[in-house]
Amino acid sequence: MAATQLLPEPRGAAPRSYSQFTLAAVAVVSCLVGLCIPHSGRDLMIQGERLTLSEGSDDEEHEEEEEEEVDWMSESTSVYSIIVFLIVVTIMFEKTKDIVEERATKDMLPIIESLFGEMTILGFLSVITFICTKVGILEMLSVNIFGEGEETKEKLTEIFETVHYCLFAIMIFFVIQVIVLVKLGTESEAQWLALDRACQDPGTLELMLEGSHAHGRVSPPPLTGPGLGITHETKKRQAIEDQKLFHALRQEFILDRDVKYPFKPEDKESQIGKDFNYGRYLSMCMGETLAEVVEVSVPTWACMGVLASLFYLLMLVVKDNTRILAWSMCACGWLVTIFNFVFERKLIAIRNSFAPIGFLRRHKSIWTDSKDQKGELQSLVADENKPGWCSINPELFNLEGRSKTAKHWFGPAPNRQQLMFWGQQYGPEFHILLLRITLLFNGLYTALMAVTFIPDALNEFSRPEFICFVIAAVIPLYLQVTGKRRMVGTLTHIGCIGCLRRNEKIADVIREGKTSSAVRAFIVLHKIHMATKNPASVKSPTGRKASGPSTPKKHYSETMPEHMLQDISKTFDLFDDDGSGAITTAELSSLMESLGTPQDPAQLGVMIALLDANRDGDISKEEFIQWYSEQLEKNELDPEEMAKSMFSMFDADASGSITIAEFKEALDAFNVGLSLDDITELVKELDEDRNGHIDEHEFAHLLKRHSHPPPELTSLAGMY
């Protein structure tokens, strides 16, 4: 596969996919040819042998040589076929990995890397099995355990291989669950982005907070069919509640309260801006959270060992009673399902406690246990605008609520927020451990049911009992898999807010937002420059295009969603250097000069005239947004073509690559506030070949990442 990447990639094609499929086809054909040719040769040899026998040759030595040669040909064919088969499987594996990486977002890449890293465990287990078998360790132990005999000699080897295959099946089912989590994580990212956009839309937010149902931008699509009206109304109400909760959590995150009484927010100078992309921040954190879930640590395997020990004790008690073992495993599946429900309720309670108490008034309680009924939670705040965790009294909790065991193992809890977690200050890691164990248990449960218990039940159970057993065994697995979406999203949320906020991710989101603004400004400038090359697109002083009367255009409010209006409005502010609300000829001239592409007055006049609808000599924000909305309806160049046209704006010395200094100089023209460290980190992200520069291909990735708006959300209901 590495060799295929050295070939030049034709424009508009997918060369890597083509090369991989070509290699796969060649390998399959080679395998078939390899299977046919040696067998044909073997048939000819056998026919020759028969001719020799018919002639009366009794040379036994010659006959043995012929048989050895035939055996050698068969072995060679088998080895060759196996090698070709493994090559084909490897190509398919690499292709699958590429497809998963291409379809996953940037934030999901850490979990994919962790996933394929964990798969090396399977290779390690295979190596151990091979060594133990070839050295004869298993054979020797089998004789010592089961006694002498031909049958007992290989018994331990068979058991070892069976256990190995079961572990392999467990990891395969674990991998499948992780792939599902990647898909669900991608969907959650889109939902968070849509929720965040709605929070920054005053009109939509006002309708949401008033409880109105006239919120077309965030409502789920209408459901049709008999009896679905109630379901639709329920989803609409759920979408409203989700938006309210997200808005409350977002506001508290921006305030960044102190965990100590009186819980003062951070100084306004130190707070992040109100336009902070909270949804993007959660998306970044989700990738790291899922990567931690996939990393199977030593404590996780220790817990699985404890579960295996308990199951071993059960086997000793019931002996060879398959019925009891099968139904016991089914009961374990239901117990884990119930635990998942309780676990999810706990996570939701913790998340809700970060919202203001006034929002939580409609809920019965933000706690999953009865500690509040015992008076162990003392209210310290009267202001309902403060979050629920402020009502926890850590001193009273330490004196009465915590057991001696908890005090011994966990010590004094540092703050109120950590007291809400199972495991307290170790709570986030402990909750991730619990989720990881449930995923592995699902793999174990599925493997044992599919490989052992369901086949045994088919042979030993009556038909009605077998059907009941299969249904009872499948339902817990279905409930656990479908419930992971809310659980993973909630676990991510509580693991990156409050005292657990991740400052490095906050900095990444801010830097990404500044970069997106600058890139969009460059794209707008490129569109203007390209449009001026077409005389038909430039308006005449009478307000008509040079080619004839203008066609009535829809107002931008009818075609552009609110989040795009916000983005293009910020882009306009980058051009409006003095904040007057209009782009003047002087501002445009200064900008073009700072970019190293000075324009003469005639060219500047053409650029201004392109957007100046009322012919007053300046470009207002209304005119700017209206022109941009019209450009969205036109066919755009793909990122590769656009990169070729825009590359010269950054490549000041025309060297064919953009250095960090050149990149910073170009971005500084728009005063987006990116520091040298920010630019350096951005270049590192884009620099695929690690040469310290950005080439045209890498620059195209930058445009592709920041020029297209995120996908729209189809339904917000069920996120929380």
C-alpha cells in the first residue's frame, strides 16, 4: 500500500483506491492461477506415473521420488495460496481503515488510532499460541494434567485454541462496538454544533426559551402516518428541553465559576467570548474520551479476570448443566443492562447539576439517590441562577455522607463538583473504566452466546424454551448498544466542564475559529478578484450589469441560515478595519497592499462596484452579505482548484511552499489575533510530510476544512 502512494495522483480521481483494488484483483487472479497450475502439473505427473506403471516399471525408488515431488508441489501451492490470501486480507483491512478514517471527522481520529492499536493484542495472542504449540509446552502440560494417551496429548492444545478463538471473537465484537461509537460520535458532533448555533441565534433562542413550537430551524422533520402526531409533539418538546439545557450549560461554561463559596464567575477579561463555539469544544473532547474508552488498561483486564473467576466458580457449582449456565449468562446480560440504565441516570444527574437550579426546578431531583432526603445536602445559595452543584456542603458531606472506606481510599475531596462522581476525584477515569468494561462484557456476552450457549440450547432445549432463550438473550444486547449514544455524549460532557474543563482544547477551538474567519475572508477576496475578471458580473453606475438588466435576487435572509449569516458578518468585520459599518476604497486598498497584491485605483473601483449595490462608493454589510449569498448559488471550484488560485496570496517568494513566516504575514493582514505559536501549531496540523512548510496540496486541505459549513442537523430530539 505504501508503494501505491508514491505514484502521482491524477486530478479528480481516487488513485489510492484504484491501486488497492487493482492489487486485490491481481492477488486474487494470482491465487486462482496458483491453485490451477500446480494441480494441472500434479495431474500430468500422476498420468506420467501411470504410464510408467503400465510399461511395467517396478522401480520403487523412482515412485517414491515422484510422490515426494507431488507432495512438495502441493505444499508449495498451499504456502503460495495462503500468502496471497493474507495479502488480499491485508489490502482489504487497510482499505477498510482508510474508509473509516475518511468518513470520520478529525476529532474521531484519536479513537480510530487507539482502536487499531488495540488490535495488536490479537497478534500478540496469536504469537503466544504459536510459540506454546511449537515448543511443546502445551503438549507436556496436557500429559501432566490429563494423563498419558494419544487423545489427552492434544487436549490442552485444543482447549487453548478454543479460548484463544473466543478472545479473538470478543475483541472483534469490541471493535464492532467501537466503530458504532465512532458513527454515533460523529452524529453527536453535528448535533452539538447545531445546538451551539441555535444558542447564538437570538430569534431561535428566544422562541426556545419561551417554549414556543415555532422553531423550524431546530425542530425534527414532520412525521407522517397514523398515530404519529403524539410522537412528533414529544420530539418537539424534547428538542426544546435539549436546547434549553445546552444553553444553560454553555452559559455556565463561559462564566467559569469558582468551586469555592461564593462561587464567583471568572473576571470578564479572563472569560472566553460569548461567541465561543461550545459545540466544537465538546466535539474535540469526545474524540479524546472515546480514545480513552478504547484503551484497554490493566485495571480493565483485571476486572475481566474477576468476572471470569466468578463464572468459573459458577461452573464448579453447576458442573455440566448447560441450561443453568446459559440462563445464568442471560441473567448477567440483564443485570448489566440494568446497571447501564442506573449508570446513565447518574451521568445525567451530574450533568444536570452543572445547570442553574432554576432550570432544574421542573425536575424532581438532580440526584439519583436519597441522600438529599436525609439532609446531607445543605443549600448554600438562594440565587437560582447558580448551578445545582453549589448546593453541596462538602464539610457536612465529609462528616456524614462519606464512609470510612471512602475516606481511606480517596482522601478528602478537593471540591463540590468531584463529590458528585462515583470515585469522587477519580470519578471521570472511573466512569470511563465502567463504560469500557461494559463494552468488553458485551463482546464476551455476544461471543459466548453465539459460539457456545445458543448452539447448545438448540440441541438441548425444547423449541419454545429455545425461542424464549434467544429473545431473552438478544434484548439486553440491543438495549445496551442503542443506549450508548446518550451515555457517551453525557460522559463526554461531564468530563470537560467545571473543574474538568480542558484549557488546551479551549485554546484549540479559539485558534480554529480565528483561522476559519481568516480563511473565509481570503475566500471572499478570491471570489471578488475572480468576479472582476468577468465584465458581465460588474455592475454599471446605473445599477445594472454591463451585460443587461439585472435579474431579481432573493434576499439573503431567505436563503442563508442564521449560523452562516453570523459567519459572513464576522468576515465583513475583518474587512471593515475602522468598524464604521462599511468597507471603503482606502480599507480595501490597504488590505490588498498588505497581502502583497497592490491594486491601482481602477482595479479597486471595479472591485468596489462589484458589491456596491446603491452606488454610494462604499460596501455596506447588507450589500456584502447579499453578494455573498448570491455567490453560494453559483458553481464553485473544488478546493484543489481554489488552492491553485489562492496559493500565491500566501507564497510571497513564489517558492512553491508556504513558510510559517509567510503564513503569519498573510493572516496578520486581517488582524484575526493569531499568535506565532498559533500559526506554528496550525502549520504542524497541515504539514503532512513534516517538512516545516505547506505545499499546495496541504493548503487545499486547509480550504476544505474551513470553507464549507458543517452539515445541517435533521433532529435534535434525544440528544440529552
